[in-house]
Amino acid sequence: MRTLTRRGMLGLGAGAAASLTACGAHGLDGSSRAGGSREDRPDEPGRAARPIGDGSTSYTGKQPRQPAAPVPLEPGETPPQFVVFSWDGAGEVGNGLFPRFLDLAREHDARMTFFLSGLYLLPESKKRLYHPPNNPRGASDIGYLTDGHIRDTLVNIRRAWLDGHEIGTHFNGHFCGDGPGSVAHWTTRQWRSETDQAVSFVKEWRTNTGWGDLPSLPFDYDKELAGARTPCLLGRDNLLPAARELGWRYDASSPGGLQIWPDKRQGLWDLPLQQIPFPGRGFEVLAMDYNILANQSVNSTNAPAHHHPAWREQATQAYISGFRRAYETNRAPFFVGNHFEQWNGGIYMDAVEEALKHIARERDKGGDVRLVSFRQFTDWLDVQRPEVLARLRTLGVGQRPPGGRRAFPAAGSTTPADPAPEPENAA
């Protein structure tokens, strides 16, 4: 585990675990769609699946439970408030967290992004198939799952995609040290090797495990994979050329981002973890469970239990404050990163759940709030007029548009926004 300093801090990124179930969908255009027709549900009997390669994955048609096609903002239209909950690692290790949050997402009509670590589908007995850059063959800083947990991970990844969630990548060995083996020092060619291996472990799990009793993953991973988050948010500069070559559309690896509208970096949408208010403290914190933990228990994942209630509430209010600051001012998208973990009695999982419920209530009260995946948000960005996004980017953290809500950029406007007012903390 990487020792971190206070304030922004880097994300940890070593996911691990859980197993449950999901329905419906608010479209990116604000419309509501129920589960769709039988043809949109490839998990149902009679739905044809065309195997890819060894049958580890298959083509089953359009992903079910997707929103309606996004449309450009109309003149003077207020942008929706997009919220993305994402998970690093996305492995099931028997603690029930993966299915817990799939159930939560289904209950509240939310979509998420799961950044799958490829090694979570590779048996430890086959670890020498992995050639990590600048590290010994088979090495991994996050270890390997048991065969039983690999099976559970496959069940939950399959279900996640069928429930409309995105499957990204968190790569493989999660090397975050300071030596030459760290992802911070990998070249673009080495990132391409790591990525190709991560994809191969997903596309060839049937060959590597020898299992024939589980259904294939119902997607073509080459086409599904649209973005990533690097381990510990390191090494992205050399990753981006490889990502662009692969046709990816976004990167979610940048640390210390602000709650402002995103721009592109090297041709990919730059969707960073953001700094959010940290209640009761004089600094902000990255919107990720580990970063909040490191500011509460100095990196201890098992601090004395008498601290847990106050820390749980502080973490919950940090997420809610980040959401409210954006929702009530510049409407910048709000990104939250997590791991399937039980640190400090599971208080950070409780905080994420309570924050998601709060945000869903705001949407259900009539607010234009959209709980989406990174890929779905990228779909929306891609159809917006560049000059409109450029004007949105002139609004700083916690800044309302001059002239009030109706003064959000007009769809056909090419003139710059007026000077932004002093920041307002809406949390």
C-alpha cells in the first residue's frame, strides 16, 4: 500500500471483491427507459451468443439497459449533473461488496464503471503467463484470487455488463513502488504490453482456467474497452499514446483534478479524480475511499472502532458536499473512485452507499441528475458543440454562471463567458 500525504493524494487502486444483482435506466437525455425488449436482454434463454476466440467472451448484440442517445444542449439549457461512481480492481473475494453495489445500482437506477484488473481472471497456477514490465515473470503487488473467487468475479462481471454498467481496465500487477518496476516509469511500449496482457486474460479465461461450466462474458472486450484508471494514478503520460493508438476515448487516471468541466489530453477525455470539500478540515481531499482513509487514520485500515461513526459521517458528507457544490453551481461532472474493501469496519462502503442514495433522491425529486458510467458520460461529451464545452470550462470550482442559471452557455454561442464571480461553496 502506498504511503500518502494529506490533501490531494494519489489513489490506491487495488480492488478486491463481492457478489449480487440490477433494472431500468434514466437516459442521458433525461428520458427513462425500462429494461428494454427481450432482444435487449442477452441473459435470457433463446438469446443467441456468438463466441469470440475460445468462447471466454461472445458477441450478444447491443448492451442492455442503456440510455437513449445523447443530444446537444439547446440554447440556454442548463447542463445535466452527471455523477460517475467507479470501482478499481472489481474482483470478488467473498465479502459481498460487488453484488451489494450491483443491487444498490439496480435499486436506484444507476450505472457505474468497473475497472477490472486482468489478473483477477488468471489462476495463480498460471501466473507465469504474466510478463509485467520491469518485474519478474508472474509478479503482482495485488496477488492472485483463489479459483473460487475468480469464478465469482466472472459471475459478477457478466451481471454488471448485462445490468448496463461499463467494464474498463485497471491493468494487472498494480506496481506502485518507486523503483524501475513501478508503473510510474513504464514506457509507452510497456504500457501497450501491459494492456494487451490485461485484455488477453479477459478474452482467454476459459483457456487459462479450463472451465467449461460457466457462460461466456457477453461482450467483445476489444470493443467494450473505452478507458482505464492506472494503478495509484501513476504513469498516465506514457499510457496516453498507447491508449490513443488503441482507440480509447477517455482516461480516468489524473490525480488532483478540480470540479470543473473536462477537456481532452492527447486526444482522450481527461476525467480525473477530483478534490472535494473535507468537512471539518482546512483542506480538500480526493474523492476516493483510500484518500479519505489516509486523512482519517494515517493509512491504517483497522483503526480503533470508536472512531468509525464520526469518520463514516465525515466521509459521507465529503461525497455529498462534492456533489452539492457542482450541482448548485457550475454543474461540472462529479467523479467518485472506490475499491471493494472493508477498511475501518467498512465505513467507506457505507459512505458511498449513503452518498449514492442522497444523489438519487435529488434526481427523483425532479433534478436533472444522471448516475452514469464514464463511457456514457463520454458519449454525451462527444455530441456537444466544442464552443459550448469551452464556455462551460470557463466556470471555476463552485462558480455559478454570471447572470444565473439561465445564463449557461447557449448552444450556438461562440463568444467567451463573462468573467466568473468569486467562488461559492455550495456544500
